[in-house]
Amino acid sequence: MSKARPNGSWMPNGETSIRIRVGQRTRQLRLTHNPEGGPGEWELSKPQLEAAQREYAKPRAERVTSKALTDAINRLEAEVKSGRFAASGTTTVQQLVEGYFEHRLSKGKVRVTTAARYRQIMRLHVYPPVGGLKIAKLTRPLYQKLIDDLDDSGLAAATVRQAHAVLRASLRFGVHNGLLSVNPSDGVVVAQSSRKALEIPEPDEIRKLLAAVEGTDFHPVLLLLATSGLRRSELCGLRWSRVDFERKTVRVIEGLHDVGTADVTNVRAIEPVGEGLALMRTKSGRERLVSVPETTLESLRQRRREQSERRLLLGPAWHDAADGGFVFDRGDGRPLHPNVVSRRFRRLTARLGVACRLHDLRHAYASTLISAGLNPLVISKQLGHATTAFTLDVYGHLFPGDGDRAADAIERALAPR
């Protein structure tokens, strides 16, 4: 065993020692993580040890007796269990969270787009109050106050829950890597709230939007979104080989995402397409076939003819792409950027005075299928949800109530013969 060094320094075998004045004698205690340790050994972690050093680094007149030493360590252990204990260290909350994101990205455990959204939440709402705080100082009461303040600030309940989820996971990552003794988020109460009501545009509003872009290159974009329920990324990543004009279907395999400077090998990308864009698997990770009406298919046929003409005109300047190229391009074969679609749609709705987000077209599509009486399983597959349960969770309130029919059915089944 390595020779113990005073003042709480760590030895190669993970043990340490500390000199503590007990009565008239100086006692050297060997502190270890080993629960099977013999007499004089205390099962203390490094942060607990450092706190003990601060506790006993006092003038001679204040040095403790043997009983006081035991009582002090018992208090220390109680503080750790209650979450009031603050360890030492220099890592800040922001450094820990960013380290956690980098770890998850490097392992391909989170999408770049998801990480970017969560990072934005942390930058706007968590880093300002506690980002510069050392994780050693983030105790449970302080964590609870942070969550309560976010909840009282008027943020959407979903945003507060996401901030809590990211910070809690980051702290768990810190505990796992020995930066913390306990996770101060354990036991913290987060207010529950109901799902925000969906804002579904009326058919007349969608017709108004489509009429306003009739004859422009944006019309087939909006028409396909409104009649297929595709996500923005799926529309921008759609290639001609996925469109089956005979069967009147679109095969959705991937979506186009802005991954910035991230290493695409670590973000579950199918293939990079340049300029910070990459094709990635759909949200559910599964491909699907979406039935498309004839009106939309005719619009796509017209677009393909126009695209072929542009390709001939540009010649070598045209950017070729695999699988027949992208259905929606910038005019030179390069895929239409998802952000461009959103910006054009916002300008359009603002000009027409229509309160509608781009994603609301997807909600309107789902609402139309529900009104038509389609089976929830069919609707779930058309939308590309991971489970039918998720579809019912989001859109369940739109399905017609069958309470009376259920009562009649059970009454008939149990009626006397």
C-alpha cells in the first residue's frame, strides 16, 4: 500500500489521508472508498473529504474531540443524502452541460438538430442564471428554485420540462464521471401541465394560401405539404426516385437537416449533401409510403418538366444528385434549404394575415383524415409516427366521441335472452 500523505492528497491507489486534531493528539485518518475498510477508515468520497478538511482546518482551541469528529462526519453524510452538500471543483454548470452534449453527439445518441434545439433552450433560460455557477454549488434547494423561477417566468411548460430534462441528464453524467457525489435534481418537483391545444388552420385558409402562390415555384411545395402531411425536412429531402406516379405514392426515407459543422459520421446521417446539410433518417427511423392525390401528382409532373428544362440550360453548372435528384431545388439542382421554406411561408402568412405556422399544415392534414373517419393506425402510418399511441395522444381529442354507441353495445350484449 502506498504511504499516506497528509493534507488530504490523493494517492495512486485511490486512498487518501488527513490529519485531524483530536483533543491533545493529532490523529491521521485514512479515508477510502472501500466499504470493507478497517478501524480508522472512513468511507468518504473526495468531495466529502474536502469538506471535512474545511470543517477541521480551525484554530487549536476549536479542534474537535473524537466524538465530535464522528458527529461531524455523520452530519456530512446526512447533507450528502439530503442534497444540501456542496462539493468543491471548478467545473461550471455550462461546461458540464456542453460536455454532456458533446459526449452524446460523439456517440450518435442524439440528432444534431435535437441538440441544437436543446442548446438554445439552455443558452436562453438556464445559462444566464446558473451557467457560470460551479456545479459544486448547485444544491437541491437552488435547483428547485431555478425550476420554479423558469415556471413562473411564463415559459411554456414543455420548455421548462425540456430544460429540466437536459440539466438532470447532464448532472447524472457528472455523477457518473465522478464530478459530483449526488445529483441535486433528484427529488425536484416540476409542475405538470396539459398539452397545449393545437392550432389547426381551416380549409378556407389553406385554399387562400395556395391561391396566393398559384403559378409560382412555391405552389407545389405548399400543395405537397398540405396534401401529404410531410414534415419540412422530409419535403426538402425528397428525391424523384421516391415518387411513384403510377401507384400515386411518395416513399419517405430521409429528411434534409442543417447540421452545421458537425461531423456527419456521428449524427446518424445517411449522406452529406454539402453546405452544412445532410440527409438523415426520418424521426421514427422507419420509411413509409404516403398516398398522394392526383392534383398534387400533376403539380409534381409539371415541376419535373420545368426542372428538366433548367438542367439543359445550365449544363455543367447543374448540380447532379443521386436517385434522380431533389424534387425541390434552388434552381441549379442543389436541395432547397429547410429554412428558406419556413421564411417564405412566414412572409406569405404575414402578407395575407393568416395565423398559421408551416407545421400547422401537418396538423390540418391529420385533422382532415380524422374527419374522414380513417382508422387511427392508418393515420399514424401516413404521418410517420413511431406508434399509434403517440398519434392518439396528440390528436385523440379530434376523434368523434363514441360513448353513446359503446353504452348501447354493452346494453345489447348483456340484455336478457
